[in-house]
Amino acid sequence: MEKVFDSEDFPARDTLAAWAEVTRRAVMPTAFRLVDIDTFDGWFKTMPLGPAQVSAMSYSSFCTLRTPDLIRASDPECLQIALPRSGSHVLEQNRSQVRAGPGQLLVFDSSRPFEGYADGEALLIQLPRALLPLLAHHVERLMTRALPADEGIGRLLGTFLTHLAEGDTGCTAQDATRLGTVGLDLVTVVLAHHLDRESDVPADTRQRALFLRVTSFVQLHLGDPALSTEGIAAAHHMSVRSLHRLFQQHGVSVRSWIRAQRMERCRRDLAEPMKRHLSIAAVANRWGFPRPADFTRAFRALHGITPSDYRDRAHSRWTDSGPPGRPGAGTTTPQPPDHHG
């Protein structure tokens, strides 16, 4: 994410006006008023994802107002989904007031007047309403309540936004467009789920969202050596054949995807100085490899180096020049396949 605003870069008297200008350009024009404070403190980061955008922000207490005049002056015709990370967030729109905190989602529309109060931190995804395959008057019903972001499909959307905000993605323009599609899919299925209108979601969107759901489940259970295609399929109320077909549509088999994810988790642990106290066998077992000899053979076949030698080299690079990168940063060690769906 690119930081586009930091209150520390401005004189105290100018911070709120500078914040209003940045959010006008990055999100939409709104009016701001401080609450119980004299000086505004905050920062704003943003990441464009094709037609969508994800932002991360921190702010001291303020009230915000989007009036009919501001809408007439400039309306990006976007839907916004906010995920508070700390503090208090209250939104009044469509003559209803909604309060949300961490673990909840707020839905609001740039084309409708609203008034809000906020302090703390939040993540925001915004996308053109025209891209949503859901009718506007249906979506309006969700502007009167907070939606869960700590369970079900809502948790996937929350995790997606959090990873973008906290990770160093190093996205190309093509990567960003693909991530925008993922964000649109997740927003669509979250809204459709709470509207009980899953049938309105296009089949390809449902399939992409299902793949994300399944792979998220697998990642949560990578450390279970008993993880199986039968168990994964049963957890998602689908047949094993359908599960295999789902992964084949993304150019990978269930088994190879799981194996690649486990190997990558092991590689990260081996490169992490804080986990140096763990034995190779403990690292392998932690990520679903109960037999150390099998893990060592698989790691050598993938990386051309034993786990212990990789750990030694990674920690040596850490000592010499800071945090180690993936295998191949400064070496000729082959890279593992990166399957993200």
C-alpha cells in the first residue's frame, strides 16, 4: 500500500483540511468536524486494484457528513465496505443508524447522504456499483445493519482486506487487477449471502468464491496430517469429484496444492530466527509432515538443499544483511511453485 497522507507532514492547524482533500480524491467528497479534540491526527494508505480500491486508515475522533450538495458535485457511484479495526464507528444512512466495531462490516453508498462518527482504524474496499451483479434496492437493505466479518464468508473478506493492508504484496498491474476480481467476488458473495440471494450471483463468481473458501479452510488445517480430500469435501457439502474438479479449474490438484502450501509454511519457519529453537522434525510435524525423513527428501527435491542447510544459509543471510528472502535471493536455489488460486 502507498501512504498518501500522514498528519505529521502538516502543521497542526492544516491537518484536517489536508485529510479532507486526500479523502476527496481517494474516496469521495465529505465534510469533517473534529469531536472533543483540537488537532486531527491520522494517516491514509491506498492500493488500486483495477476498478476497485482498498484503503487503510487511522484517525482521531471526527464526524463526517456527505450531503446532497456534495453528491451532486461529485459522485463516484461506488459501494464501500468498511472493516473497523479499532475504535468506535457509527453510520447513519437511509434513516437508520448502525454501530460497528472490530469483526464487523459496514456497507454504505456514495450516492446516498450519510452522517457518521469514527475514531480508531479501519480498512475500506470500494468498487463501482455497476460491477455488482446485485440490484441496488436489494443492497440498500444491508445498510441498516453491521455484518459479521469474523465468521463464514465475511471472515474471508476480512482476511483478504487485512492481508492486503499488512502484507508486502509487490503487485504488478496484472496482479492488482486479479486481486480486484477477488475482492469483487468476495463482496458479491458476502452481500448475496446476507440478502439470501445467492442465485443472483453468476456461476463463475460462485466458483471463484468457493475456491477461496476451500483453500482458506485447508490453510487453517495444514498442520493436521489427517487432512484429506474426503474431509475437505464433507466440510463444504460437496462430493470428492466436485472438489477435484474445482481445483482442476485452477490448474492444480488438491494434493499438490496442499503439499505446496505445507512446504512453504515449513520454509518460512526454517527461515525465521525466532523459530530457530524448533527442530527440523518439529517444523515438519507442525505443518503436516509426521515423518521427518519424508519431509527432508521432499524439501531437497523441491529446493535442491536439505532443510538444515537451508536454515543455516537463511540465518546467515539474516545476520549478514537483514531478513532473508525466498530461496534464490543471493543463491541459485530453485523456487517452490506459488499457487494462490
